Amino acid sequence: MVTDMKVFRFAAGFFVFCWLFLGYPSWAQTPNAPNPPPQPSTLEDSVQALVGEIKQLNATVVQLRSEVSRSRQETQELRTELRGALEKLSTGGPKPPELAKSTSTPDPTQVATQESAPPPAKSAESQTQARLTRLEEDQQLLEGKVNEQYQTKIESASKYRMKLSGIALLNMFGNSGTVDNQDVPNLALQRGAVGTSGSIGATLRQSEIGVEVYGPTLRGARASANVNFDFFGGFSTVTNGVTSNLVRLRTATLRLDWTQTSLVAGQDAPFFSPLSPTSFASLGYPTFSDAGNLWTWTPQVRIEHRFNLSGGEQLLVQGGLLDPLSGDVPPSEFYRVAQAGEQSRKPAVGSRVAWIHGAGDRALTLGIGGYYSRQNYGAGRTMDAWAGTADWNLPLGNRFALSGEFYRGRALGGLGAAEGRSVIFSGPQATPTSELTGLNSVGGWTQLKFKATQAVEFNAAYGQDNPFASDLRYFSSPTSSGYTFIGKNQSEMFNVIYRPRSNLLFALEYKNLDTQSMHNGLYKAGDVNLSVGVLF
């Protein structure tokens, strides 16, 4: 036990001796031992990396200074050249050698001097002007790109481009006499017992909105579609409802266009009667719609092919199927009842061949067309509707143009002929024993256009629709509506159109109406229309 205590005391004393004498120097100098210093290799690597970054930064700064200095030098040289050229021009400096050669005989002693002399000032001037021109072109190009991006684009649900267009049109009008439609008159009527001598008014219901969509390419054909609306669909049955106009579908087409062939489906003007007079007073119905213009927008499918001929000429061939409209008034506002042509269960067919020389509005165009439709009025009563058409657009010099159409046919009320009547019955149509006869008619229109300037044009036109009197008198006491007994309707129109800007127009038009009644003689009316429109 004593021995163990001695060993323990010796070990404890030895430990205290080592702690006091061996650990004293560090304990006396640093009461709290600091963190161990970084390894020499790590510190050296960091310093070297920092030195490399500083060198790279210095090289970049030197390069930037060099580029700035070079740019300043080039700018100073350009200014010096420009200043020298301007001084030469203002002080009347020496002429270039080629100009001096043309005005006087050169001195042989001056030739060597001119050859050894520096380039003339005109060369420096031309170089300076070329540089300035390039700068201006680049600036204009940049401004055009900025303006294009600044425009508000129409967003489509698909990835394909869509374009909105149309016209906001105000028509202010005044009528003399009695007409069928106050703002867009087509017929002169008999004055009623309490009628007045005329009327005035204003409307915006002929304003139009159109949307065009450009679709994908299908087997080499560019796909596109368009829809056009206006506010000519009628009036709300409320107080002053004539200002609460209803939206109406005008045309809507889908197209596939190859290089020389097109496939078109939709509601469009008759392709065998494609033209209409120029007028902003009558957009709800085309001008002369009851005076020789076959215009009814009809559902149809057609195919077109263009044959290229020599001398920039083309031969256009068109053919298609149409809804066989017969001019019947719908008996219901919400339900569609089949017309006589649709009850035949056969589509109407049409065709046209046109020769075209040139392009655009100034193209010389001559076309002929045909139309056929079968109509079934029940009880075994059928009628064959047909038409032969012709159209022309003849540029007369740089300022004049003559255009128009002509037709001859039978039972064409569905296309706008004979005031919308195709046949005449001997009695009530609903009576199976009532007989019918087709209403033959002939008509057409022509227009002379004078383009005074790029902003001003004048148009004068005449149109006439003439149902055959023999058909109107076929039955001794026919049963039909009042328009059946109108034997002839003719109209004359004159207007001036002013476009101070491409999207702004003013138009003033006068139209005269002469409507011949089979029983009551001739009715006359006139219409003056002032139009203001903004296109978009």
C-alpha cells in the first residue's frame, strides 16, 4: 500500500513538472491560443489566382482604351474631311480634273502636277456623303423596326397571323320623293296619302369589320380565311331603334391558294358576276342592286385556275356549286325553311372564263359566265333558272377606266334581279292548282371612272333592270306582292371621292331613281349622300 502511494505521488509530481516547465512559454505569451494559420500552399495559390485576375482586367482596360482612341481618331478624320469638303464648296476651290478637261484644253505642264497631286476634294466629299447616306439608311431601318414592334398586334388563339380591318363610316343623306329604303334607296315608290316630299337622316350602320387569318401550308397551298360583318341586319324594336343596329354577316370565305390554282369555299359574291360600282353611299347593298347588278352574297364552293399566256396575259377559268337561292322571304325569324331552289335537292352551278392583261386595278379584263338552277314549288310545279353574264374592266389611258356588267336570264330573283322575284303565280302559291311562269329579265350597268389625282376620283354610272312585260301580263289577274308589277327600274349615279390620307375619305354622291310601274306610271326619287369614313 505504501509502495502504491509512492508511485502515485511520483507520477503526479512528474506531470506537474512537465506542465509548468514545458508548456510555460506559450502559456505566458498567448492566454487564448489562436486558430491554426492557413497552410502555406493554400495561401500561395490564392495570391497567384488574384494576380492572374488583375492582369486579365488590366489587359481588358488597355484594349477598351485602344478601341475608344481608334474610334475618336476615325471620328476626327471624318469631321476633318467633311469640314474640308464644305470649305472647298463654299470658297469655289479647284475643279476636279475631269471637269477641267471638259471646259478647257489642259496644259502639258499641269498634267504631271495633277497626276502627282492628292485626290480632289470631290472624292472626299463623295466618300463622306456615302458614309452619311449609309448612316441615314441604317437609322431609317431601325426606326421602321421600332415602329413595327410598337404597333399593337392582334392575338390569335392559334400560332398563325391574324389581321383586323374595316371602315367606320358615317352617311348623312337627304331624299326627295318616296323610296323603299331611306338610307340606301333602290326603288322609287308611289307617294302615300299622308306621305311627304322627302326626308333627311344619318346612319353608321354601313360600317364594316373584317378579320383575315393566314393559316398553314397544306400540300403546297397557302391557307387563309376571312369574315366580314356590318350593322345592316335590322333594328332593335325599342324607342329610336333605328340607331340600335343589328350585326349582319356579309361574306366569309376559306381559301387554298397554289401557284396557279385556288379552291374557295364560303359565302361570297357570285363569281360569274364579280364587279360592283364604286360607292360609299351604298355598302349595305351594292349600288344598282335592283338596277342591273347581280350581287347576292351566296354560299358556294368554286375552283379557279389561271393559265399564263404570252405577253403577260392570263386566262382565268372558274367553276363551282352554289346554294340555289330563289329570292323567297324567310317565313320565320329563327327557323330556316327551304326555298324553292333548295327543295329541288340540286345545287346551282356556275362558270366564268376571263381574259386578263396586266395586273391590279389597271388590268384589262373581259369575262363571260353562265348560271343554272332548278326550282321546285311543289305540286309538280318546277322552273329552270338560268343566266348568261358578261363583265369588263377597260383602262382608258392613265386616268380613265370603263367597267360594267350585263346579264340576260330567267327566274333570277335569288341573285337580285327583277326586284327579288323569280316566278309569277296565277293564284295563291299555297294552292296546288295555281300555275306559274318564270320571270325573264335583262339588265346591267356601266361606270366611267376618272382618277384626277392620287387623292381625288370621279365616278359616273348608269344601271337598269328590266323584267319582261309579257311575263308580268302572262296571267290576266296574277297574285303576287307589289314589286311584281314594277316593269323597269333604272338609276343614275355620280360621286366624287377624296382621300387626303390613305385611311381617311370623304365622298359626295347623288343618285337618281326612275321606277316604272305596270299600272301607275313612272315614279321618281333622288338621294344626296355625304360620307365620311376612316379605314383601319
